[in-house]
Amino acid sequence: MKNVKIQHGIYKNLPSGTIYNSQAGFLIFAVGVAFKLTAAPGVINETYGSSTLWAFMIMSAVEIAITACIFAFARMRGDDLLRCSASKTYRLICAAASVWLIVKGTFYFCYCVSYLARELFGGVEPSLLYLLFLFPAIYLGIKGARTVARTTEILVPIIFVLIAFNLIFFDTNNDIGRNLPIFSMDPVDFFKNLPRFGLWIGDALPFAFLRVKNKRLPYVTGSIVLTLATVLITVMLGVAAYGDSMKMVSDLLIHIAGFNQLSMEIGRMEWTNLFAAVSVSILSLSFIYFGAIAACDRAVETRVPAVVLYPAAVAAIIAIVPSSQSVAKFAVQAIGYALTAMAIAIPLLMLTTALVVKKKMPNLYRHLDDEFVPRELPYPEPPASLADNILKPFKRQAQQEYATLDNGSLQTEENQ
């Protein structure tokens, strides 16, 4: 379907796998703050103590590099190129990506639901919270990235205002010095333990299976900067407020909202960031689910395995796992190193494979958007009106303009 340009350079009738860079920016914020401000701070603080902020800064630098590879792949139309070239290597990479995203989404889901069911809403039936998270995440993920992007475009501005509101009016006994020294542990142990937390990086991988159409402003770049600033400021204030006891805080995004200057006037304020935490968690889970489905479709040419496997894995883990702490502890064992390796390797392999195929098949890359057009005949048939010799001079002139190569010499139609 041909796109029609309307006001401000925006197009309607976009293909199903295409989103605007403004929508991509909102998605980056949602997946960037969802689990880095819920599960990660307390788990990382248990190992790093006052070095938690610096661990987050290094993870953020790695996240920027991974995201840059993913968007470079998306911008160069790597997914379309590798699918058109029928690359077997790309199929294997997509199979690994699908498995990795399913594992990541399962861990995320179980942690969120277990935490909300057992530590925040103790009197609520857990099955209700499972349905609260699972059905919207599955629905949005199956509907596709454009549905997730449009939903995110509506909710994220509200979520950002709520988070910023609680950070601006943050009021408690802060000791910023708790973020120092940089190495509260031996530097060797600092860098040795950091790859265990690979579960919380690489959330932007589903963008590799999308096409991003530009608007005028650099939404993606601005959203990355805004997301990292929000995460690092929140973690810094969390360490300053809680110190080493932050390892007891299961959800920093919710608990930091309690230290609000307006709490004395209008009551508890945790509900504001509770809405933000639940919303961005559902949006992030659905986006990861979409990524797993898209990768599976490219690997085995069917979406069914990922569509079925993810809910089945979630249901199995929920039935087995007793608490969110057990999920977090398992995620930072040896499997954490594997998750880190895959989070870094998959985007790099995608980009490298696309660059190699682009170099080998430049004509294929150049004509990715071209449609098949039947070749016109060299001598178009004369119109019916030539029967009365009205256009005969025009026919003779047209024939003289065409030349054919015959025995190494150019000859006009008349000479033949």
C-alpha cells in the first residue's frame, strides 16, 4: 500500500512492522525504566553496596553500545536484507534471540508478579495479579509492535510526569556520600561480578525487527539520554536515602515515592509510582513478547512456538517459584553470565551479518524497496488512428530514434 504524506511530514497507512521514531522513543523510556528501577537496584545493591550507582553507570554504557548496534541494524534495513537473502546464519541468530527474550520475559514477569502478590498486596489473590499482567502483555504482544507503540505513546508521558514529580519533591535525610567510594570492593571482584546482572541489559532488541520512520526531531537520541538520566538519578537518590539497606527494598521505583514533601499534606504517595511501575512493566513485557514472536517467525517461519512457549513458561515458573527473591537469586547465578553474553553477542552478530551480506549483494540491498515492473517493449505498438495515415510522419520519426545493434554496427529501423 502506498503511503500518503500528510501534515508535518507524517505518513498514514504505515506497514505493520513500521513505527515512528517518536513512538520508538517512548518505548525506549518504558523498557529502560521498567525493570532497572524495580528489580535491579535491590538485587545489585546486595552485592555492590555503595558502588551500586557505579555499577549502574557501567551497565548504562554497555546498554548504549548494545542499543546503538540494534538501531544501526534497523536503520540499514538489516532485517529485510537478511530475510530477502535467505540467510541461514540470520535464522540461527533469530532462534537464539527468541529463546533469550522468552527467558528474559519469564524472569521479568515472575519477579513483578511475585513481588506485587507477596510483598505489596499481601491480601490480594495472586491469581488476580497474574491475570492483570499476563492477559494485557499477551494481547499487546500478539497484536504487534504498532499496538504496543501506540499504547506507550499515550501512557509514557503520564508515567514520566509521575516519576519526575516524585523526584522533584523528594524529601528525606539524604547522604549523597553513600555513593562513594567508587570501589567499595576489590576492583577485580567489581568487574568480575558485573556480568552476572546481564538480565537487565539488552531490552531494546525487539527494535531490530522493526522499521523506524523518522520525524523531524531526534526522539530516539533524546529518549535514550532521558531514560539513562532518570535511572541514574533515581538510583543515586535511592542509595543516598537507604544506604546498604536498599537491598531490602524490592522495588525502588515505588518505595522512593514515599519520600515526598506532599505526603504530609495529602497522604501516602506510593500509589503514583505504583501506577507507573505496573504500566511500564506491562508495556515492557508485551514488547519483549513481541520480540520473541518476531524472532521465532524469522527463525522457523512460524510464530506458534513463541506464542505458546512464553505463557507456558510463565505459568510453570509461577507454580514453582515461592518468592521473588528466589527468582532474582537464580537470575544472577551462572545463568547471568550467559544472559550477558547473549545480550551483547546477538546484536553484534546481527549487525555483522547484515554488513557482510550488504557487501556481497549490493544490488539486492539497493533494490529492497523496488517493486517488479514489466519491461516495456522497445517499439510500442502504433495507435489505431494510424490506419488513416494521420500519424504516419510521427511513426517514421519515432522509428528513426530507435537503433539496434546488428553485427557490431548501429542501424536504424528503416535501414533494416
